[in-house]
Amino acid sequence: MTYCVAIKLNAGLVFLSDSRTNAGLDQISTFRKMIVYEKPGDRFMCLLSAGNLSISQSVREILQVEQIKNSEGGEPITIWNAKSMFDAARVLGAAVRHVHERDAASLHAAGVDFNVSLIFGGQINGEGMRLFQVYSAGNFIEATPETPYFQVGESKYGKPVLDRVITPDTPLDEAAKCALVSMDSTLKSNLSVGLPLDMVVYQADTLETDRVMCIDEQNPYFQMLHNNWGLKLREVFDSIEDPTWDGSATSVPLMATTRRNQVLRKISNPNERLI
């Protein structure tokens, strides 16, 4: 399994992925789940992938040459000449369907589902940044101000901190920190996600980036973040009062006496309705 997250902000984009591939307890390998497609001054695009590794690798290779029909009658559209990220996402969807048509039946015969999840985002000269999540059928949705990030893979462990911190106005470096905390939480709780990590931070309207990082267990910032996040969580946890049961004036009871009596009545008379 894997975990990938991408965040769209007013200030730019953040992409982060792990590199662990797990095909069983004795078949754990490292494969990069991120690839950047860039033509400085013209377009910057980043693709993150989760799911079946053979499918995602095929999609990545085909994407560089895949083309779709131009409705205006010009040359076919590829990710390298698309005028918008929406059209580039359409090309990615076509690449997914291409691999499905080629391999899905053989995979099904071998008892393997066609399973791939992708995050694709970036900016093409002439329009703003855009971020998409692409599904196994090749269809996709786009990030909005209300939902400014996407996750694929083992997403549940790293989601709470993103929900509490990320808004479109979040500064770029703060969002990168939040993505790393989200990843650290996932690493802590799920053995199928592992180092090294790949991170790309893109500043809006630059149409290229030099902030591309590979983060391993020796990275001093990630070590600091890992240690401090666990320590600060414990400090906050310890600062919250323990639950009390007596409703005394000096404490906040977990359950008021009236509500407690209602619960007891409900247990003794299951047909009684609580209000």
C-alpha cells in the first residue's frame, strides 16, 4: 500500500508520497510513486499514484505519449501541448482507460482487480493552478476551496490534521509541514507505508520548481518533526482534565446526573424513548 497527499493553496501546491510497496509480509520493496512533468516557463505537472504498481507504472509511461482527439480539429492533445490542466487530466484519464482495455481482462483472469488511484495537479501557462483526483475508470474530480486537498492510499490516519489546519489561505511552508505531519501519523499507524518520502513544493505562477526533496530516516527536519509531534501531542493530552463522574463544582463532569438517569432508564426499559 502507499499514502499520497496533494494540497492546493492560493500560494501554490504541495505534493507528498511515500515509497513502500507491499506484496506480502516478505515482499516489501521501495518504488517511487511520484513523477514530475515539467517544461520550465510553460507548464509544471505532478502525478502521484497508489494501487496496483504494475498498473500505475504502465499509466505513467503511456501518459507521456497518450493523446486524445482535439474537438477543434487541430493536432491531438497530449500533456505537453494541452492548453489547460483540465485537458491534461482528460489525457491522463484516457491513459488509464488504455491500460484497462489492454490489461483488465488478463488481470481479472488471474484474480487481480484493476485498482489504481491517482492525484494529478499543476499549472499550464495562461491559467491558474488546478488539482485532480483520477479514479480507476479514468474519470476525475477537481479540488475546490472547500476541499483543497486530495489523498490516495492509506488516507485515514493522516486526514484529521489536514482537516484542522489546511485552508486555501494556508502559507506554503506551513502546508508542507502539515503534509509531513499527516505522513508521520500514517507511518506511525500503518506498516504498509514507509520511508523514503518524495516531496515537491510548487509556488504559484512560477511554472517550474526547484523544491524537490527525497526524505529518508536520516533527514534532520523529519526527525525533529517526528519527535516533536509525538511529544507535543502528549503534552496537550496531559493538559486536558481527566473525566469526572460526580458533577462537583470544581470539575466538568463527563455525564450530567439527569442524562445519566435517562441512560439508566433506557437500559432498564428498552422501549422508552430518550429525548
